[in-house]
Amino acid sequence: MSTPHINANLGDFAETVLMPGDPLRAKFIAETFLDKFHEVTNVRNMLGYTGEYQGKRISVMGHGMGIPSCSIYATELITQYGVKNIIRVGSCGAISQNVNLRDIVIGMGACTDSKVNRIRFMDHDFAAIADYDLIHNAVQAAKLKNIPVKVGNLFSADLFYTPQPELFDVMEKYNILGVEMEAAGIYGLAAEYQAKALTICTVSDHIRRGEKLSAQERQFSFNEMITIALESVILAQ
């Protein structure tokens, strides 16, 4: 069995899949955190792996950049491979002076300038929210590991290079904790297909201050966020 974008066999994926944007980060997660892992898909180098964490079967796969890309992979995982939980482990940009580089943000909800959820919801506003149990488990995992996190709203942007920088002032007023490009889409499709989804992000750049991590740091230094995601899966058992 395969889809146009995933060349895995039925049963190759666990019920829970961690999804970073970068397929090389998926490879790093598998090599660093999982036991008995093996590659299950590699179409267009969008790498996916399945292994074990503390005896629990878990998969990890890249989803690319932006709502259209992540929606393709997440939809196929849920509808064709029986995946029940999607946990995005990605990066985001901060706006507020109360959020700093390397802070970890758990996305309770996600605003967006994309129209994908309006298309789903008959052109009405859809509240794109994470699954409560996944949020609860992630917060508990962070507490048990003594890793501070912030829980709140994200903004999923369609454009990385925005023509509306004045929107950052509005986002700050409304206490948006991080700007990224996928959460709202993943939350919407999870609701559509009766799956569960959560986004956990590490702040990789501060839009106001001009601070940013290097590409190599983004690929290899998000271990606390990944630990929270993995430990949250163990708590769900």
C-alpha cells in the first residue's frame, strides 16, 4: 500500500506520529530518541520512521513548510494509515517581549490568515484548537521534567515573508505566543477526520528583536520540546 506522497505499507506507522517540518529533524529524532527504529517512507525525501520510546511504538515524519504541505501528509497518515494522534514539533517566531528565544510554546489554539478552515466550515469561522488530552499530557510531561512551557494561542501564517508587518502589533495585543505556518491547518483536518492533534513549538527567532537560531541549531537543539512530546505519549498509556 502507498499513497501519492507516502510509500509506507499499512501498519508501518504507529497510532501517534511526531511531525517536525524538517525531514532531517525527523531523522535526528529517530536516531537520537527511538529504539529499534527503521525508515518507513522517503518519497521526495520527506523521511518517516517508526521505532520505540520506553517500549511504546511511536513514529516520526517530516511535514514540510506551510499548511498545504503538512495537510497532505497528515491527511494521508490519518485516512490511509490509521494514525490517531498528530503532534507537530516545530519552530515558531516570537513577538511579545514576554517570550524569549528557545522558549517552548504549547499551542492551545491557532489563529490564521489561511482560508483552509473556512473552506471546511462553509465559509464560517472555525475555532482551530488542539485536543485537550494531548495538551494536558504535554503540560504534565513538562512539569515532570521540570521544563518550563507557555500555553496559549499561535498564529499560522500562509506567507513567511509577510506584506503586513503591522499585523504583529495586533498579534501582540491579542497575546499571540508564536507565529508559525501549520498548526491551524493540522487542527482543522484533525477535526474533520476525527483524529487528535497538538502543536508544540520552540521559539527559533524573535521577530521584534531580530534574534534567531541557525539552521543547524533548529535541526539539532530542540531536545526539550521533543522530550515533552515523547513523554506525553507515555503518559497517555
